[in-house]
Amino acid sequence: MHRIISALILAVTTACAVAADPIKLADNPPDRHVVVPGDTLWGIAGKFLQEPWRWPEIWQMNKAEIKNPHRIYPGDIVVLDLSGGNPRLKIAKPVRLQPQVHAEASQKAIPSIPPHIIEPFISQPLVIEPKGLDKAPRIVATQEDRVFVGNGDDAFVAGIPGVDTVNWQIYRPGKPLKDPDTNEILGYEAFFLGNAKLVQPGLPAVIRIQQAKEEIGRGDRLVPAALPNLNSYVPHKPDSAIAGKIIGIYGGVREAGPLSVVSINQGRREGLETGHVVALYRKRVSQGYDDAGRRENTPIPDERYALAFVFRTFERISYALVMESGKSVIVGDAVRNP
């Protein structure tokens, strides 16, 4: 199979002057980088650009290309070319001293961001729309009337329509996710309990627990298990104005740092999509004293301190991976265009 390789051309030129801020090279960038397993497109671009998420801009990629980016594989060499007066990056194929058969399927293209971090958030729903589990199959009885079941145990389920779906995930509705400004319930956290397999259809059907992360009992709900879809969308800025807030940090903590997953109170209805990069801002207040010696607080411009990559969207909520952060990320911080 012919390997799909196209030149990775990043022109840091006056052609990018249309952008609000010119794209700049990183300090002391290398003249080349050999792609290795474990690299990400964001990380490679960060070796050459001060704002690595902006490389699609100087690729001048259209929307179709953003959703199906150029393939870059381990062994490729990313070269910084200064010969034309305007810096650019391109792919140089490694020299092969001996003929060899190459099968594209044997190599995995370099992903945009670390896939091992976001995979659980793609393969599991994690956010349930309001009333989203009301009609889902539910466990109505457990093996030998035990209160809870675990690995290898059977449970009895009402509502499985047939035998088309064999693999299931088990959930319990969690706490509501509310908009901090309007108090509107945007959805519910889906508390993932484990995986199960249908072993006998019927009314009720019989499932066998394959993996139990938590105790599983009567009333817990089932949803079909979907295969992970790790899209290789490249980072790009939203087309419309984004004005949201962080409403949660995975793990229930109040603060987080780089490579943490955060939930945002805006989703598809506000125009967010996979691959969008958003900036995180914090409100700031200067404390001092007036002429009478009384303490006063003076609002000052919000501080932009982090960037996050949106990797999954729901109707009213999105998940994003914090890629860069100059300080701790806090629930309630603002989410805006980068």
C-alpha cells in the first residue's frame, strides 16, 4: 500500500499576517526532529513554534483536511528549512539503504494529543443528557439475591431488546452538572461501574460481569459498549465566540494542571467541536487602600494562563485536555477563544 505522506509545510511568513498575532518560532528551535513512537503532533510542533496549536493555520488547511490530517509516522524527519528566507517545516523521508516492504497498517500515525489519557473519556459516555438513562436497560435482580455482584457474576436485566448487542457498559447516574450562571442542569455525570456481556437473551436477560470497577447492584443501568474513536483532529480555533466556564475537573478535585481533563459548560449548541483549542482565563482583583486608608478592590484584566484541547462534545457540555498551564486550573475559571 502506498504510504500516505505529504509534505508538512509550515510557512512562518507574511502570509500569516492576516492572523491577529503573527506566528513565531520557538527560541533556539532544532534544525530537525526524528519522529518516534510516543510523539504527538502538538509536541512536535512545540519544538518549532511558540504556539504549537497554530500549525494548521500556516498549513492553510481547509476543514476537510483538519478532520483528516496529513499522516506523520515514526521514522519521518521534520526539517526546519531556512533557505527560502521565510522559515518553514517539511517532511524529509529517511534514506533507506536496502529495499524493504512497507505496510502502512503496521505503523500508527502520530496522534494530535496523548491518546492514552483521553481514551477512557471516548470509550465511555461519562456525561448523560437529562433523562438520558430513563429508558436504558436496568439490573432487576442479582445472582442468588446478593446485594452486589462483581467479576464473573451473573445479573438479570430488563429492557435488553434482543441479541444484536452483546457487550454492555454499566452505569449509575451521578451528580448533576449545573451551569454556574443559570443553574440549569446540563447533564449528569455517568458513574462508570464496569463491563458486562450478554450471555442469555430473554425477559429478563442474563449478563455476566466481565470487569467490575465498583460494586454493581439492582437499579444500575446498561448502555451499549462503543469502540473508542480516537479521532486525529488537529487543533484549530473556534469559528464563533466562546464564553464558558470550567464546571468540573475529572477526579472530583478542585485544582488541576497540564494533562488534566476538565468539563466545560458549553458544547455543540454553542459551536464547540472536536479539535477546538480554547484558552483558560482567571479573574483578578488588585487589593489596596484608598486615600482614606480604607481597603478597596480594583478589578484588573483577566489573566490568560492555559490552553486546552476539546476532544469530546455533548449537546451542552464538552471535555477538554489541558495542554499547557502556567498555574493551577480551578473550577469556575473562564473559557474563551485562544
